[in-house]
Amino acid sequence: MRFTNQFLITKQPCPHSFPGKQIYLADYKLYYHPSLPLAVSENSDLKIVIAGNLYDYQNPKWGNQKIAESLLKENENFEQTLKATYKYSGEFILFFLKKTEGELKVFSDATGQIELFFSILPKGEVVAATSYRLVELTVPLKKDTSVEATEFFNSEAFKNKRTFVGQDTFYENLKRLIANHYLDLKTGETVRFFPKEQKRKTTLKEAAGKSAVMLKGYVEAAANRHKLLIPVTAGWDSRVLLAASKEVTEKSIYYVYHMENNTANYDIEIPQKLFQKLNIPFRVFEQKIPTTEEKEKLIQNAESDILFPNYRVGQRIEEIHKKYPGYLTLNGNISEIIRLHFDDVFFLSPKKIAYIQNYPGLNYALTRYEKWFELNKNEFEKYGYSVLDMLYWEENCSNWVAKFKAEFRAYGFEIFSPFNSRELILTLYGLPKKYRRKQNPVVYKKMIEMLWPDVLQVPVNPGFKKIAMRITQYLGIFPIFRNLKLWWNLFKGRKRW
């Protein structure tokens, strides 16, 4: 497990404990583990290095190297290269070097699904890596021992969620690169590059048609490289992914997790009924409830590479994924940005954000949400983006989802979210809200009808609570109930959203 799929970029000597290869990027060296997918393309003036995987819906047979060569051939500068990646899905980090100008910048996929930790030395030199431990082996890290940080990292809220706030970490001199920003390795500056233009507007027909083609292309591109593990629950995200996989069912295993002692579960009953009608095999992967000792052991196994790991990832790897080596797991994460995960919150404030993020009453989190809110609110609204949608994009996707995938990657397994394409996100996001409500995403139903209408034979999310949410969202009154609940919980001092 040690440093599997990891890299380190630095001017310092490579740590002896890192069994990596190396390539040069100006006066920096990129050390990488042999297991890391890496594509390099270079000409007399430019050099592009891509760590991770990209998928091209228009050219589903292209691999990472072909995509890197295409980016180099068709773009002349950093801005062009950055925008040219919008059409790709995948989890990747791209280094861009312009040799004549000494320009060296790095950015990630649409939602930052590969974590990049970095530290800036006193003279401005940057040390960055996908594992905090690789930075720590190169630069002494200083724990944040402030009163606020101590309270936060020892709180029950953090122990439950185990994710950071913004770009800050457990260490004063260790930061994380957040989605929609790039890191200039020459200056150590992080720069927001999105949003910088008005949100595009799309029609239902246009958005559904284009998005169906894109999603289908991404899934087929993944199936051209791997056999697939595709989870299917009672919900919308997995139903759309299922529809997009119609042409690759022979290369796919469809499944759902079942936790021991969970007797009533629509996420098992609904897909079982659906796959019986489709006459396609469906598997239920059983998970036992681990003991306290087993949880501690799973966490200890991952702590060599991951800050504050979650035992559930190690458990799923040990009990399920090790039985399917070489398979790529797909999931519906990132789709939440489109489907109004937080919906509307009236009179939004940093205090409400901290509560929504399950970090209420913690000054460490509140001060960082205040800074993010004050710095970005007007900019988001200027270009037509909801603050809450951007919160989910940059905090939940870039922190919680990315960390979950980092833990899988450390074990040598990959999770691919086909929705993680900026072009796909923006195409769907351009629709009016009425077409993309969380429990009534009209556009998803249209996409499914275009891709594989048979998968609508069984209802989506048929439970009473989901149906009630669907009706109130359709009537436009759901936000009222949601805000009353938020206000009451804040008033009562409750800790959970």
C-alpha cells in the first residue's frame, strides 16, 4: 500500500523510502510510484504531464497518452490547455510547463478528485504531493496547535466526518489545492480560474441530448480500458449511469452494498426487481459490522498515506474489491452539484454554512467559511452560480468525495465518477432549477429515455419520504419546510443538518 499511485514534485532530493521514478519539469523533479498512470507529451516549447486518468466521450478508444498528445498539439498556452480539458471526465492532475517563459502550473480535474497537498518553503519553493506523508518526508510539518484547531480536530463532529475545511489541514504549513484553482509552482500562489464568465443557459432538449451522449461516451471509454463495477441503488444518479452503460453490460458487474442487520432497504429491493426485469445478473455484496478493534486496525493500515482515514474504505477493499482485481468502480458522485443538493437556504450566512456542513459551533470551521463566503459570494452571483452549489462543488466534492477516492487509490483501486466533467456539469447546470431538483430531476428522466428507457420499468426512490420531497419540490414549497427545519435546529442548538 505504501505510496501506491502517488507522486511528489520538489527541488529537494527524493525521500529514500519512496520507490519512485522521476521526470524533470524545469528545475523541479516529479517523482512517481510505478503504479501511477502517467502520460507525458512534449515539444520544443511546451511540456504536459498528466497523472491519473482522462476519458474522452468523443474518442472513447483514446488512452491517456493520446489525449495528452492531442492537448499539446492543439493548444499554445496555459489558458487554452486548461479550457481544452473541460470536455474530459476522469480523475487527474495536469502539469503545464512553458519552457521559454519558465511557466510551471498545475491544476486538477473538474472537482479536484485527486488530492494535491503542498507546502511553501521560506524562499518560495513549493513541495507538492498526492500524499501528505511524501511532503512530510521532504519538509518538516508543523501541527496547528491553536485553540480553535485543537477544539476542531478533537470534536465529535470532525471525528465523524473526518474532512478538512477549505485548503487548510491539520498542519500549519500544509495546504490542499481546491477545485477551480490552479497552483503556480514558480510563485507558490493559488489562483481561482472558475467561474470567470456568465453561466450558459441550456434548454431541456439540448441539455438532455448532449449530456446523454457525453455520459454514454465516458462509460464506454472506461469500459475500453477496464471491466466495470457499477453500483445501482434506488436513486437517480445510479439509474442514469445504468442507462449509460447499456452497450457495455457484458463488461460490467452491477451490485449494491448491504450492511449486516439492515433488514428494510429500498436500495436493495428496487434494483433487484429492476434487474430481474432486465434479465441481467445483480449482486448484493454483504458487509458485516466491524468491531471497535477491527475499525482501529483498518484505520491504522491506511494512516501511512492518508490523513484521518475512514475505516469503511478499508473494509470494502478487504471484503469486496480485492475479489475483483483490475475492475474499475463507477459511481454517481459529483452529480449532486447539478441536483441542488442543498436546495435554497434563505438569508444564507457562514453560520448556516457551518451547520449545513455538520461543523456547527466550531470557530475553526466558522472563520474559514466566513472567509470563503465573503471572498466568493459576489463573484459567484455575478456569473449566475448559486453559492450553495459552489459550496458543494468546492467543499464536499473537493474534500469529502476526493478523500474517499484517495483512500481507495492508496489501496491500488480506482473509483471513476463519469459526472466529473466540467463540460457535462455546465451543460446540465445551465437548465432552470425546475428541471434538476434533487428528487425530481426531469432532465435525468429525459436522458434515461434517450439512453435505455427499459430501466424506468421500476420506480426511482419510491419511499414515502422521497415521494413527499418530490411533491413539495414540484410545488415549489420544499425550501420553505427545509428552512423552517434549519431555523428550528439552529435555535435548539442541534448538531446535525
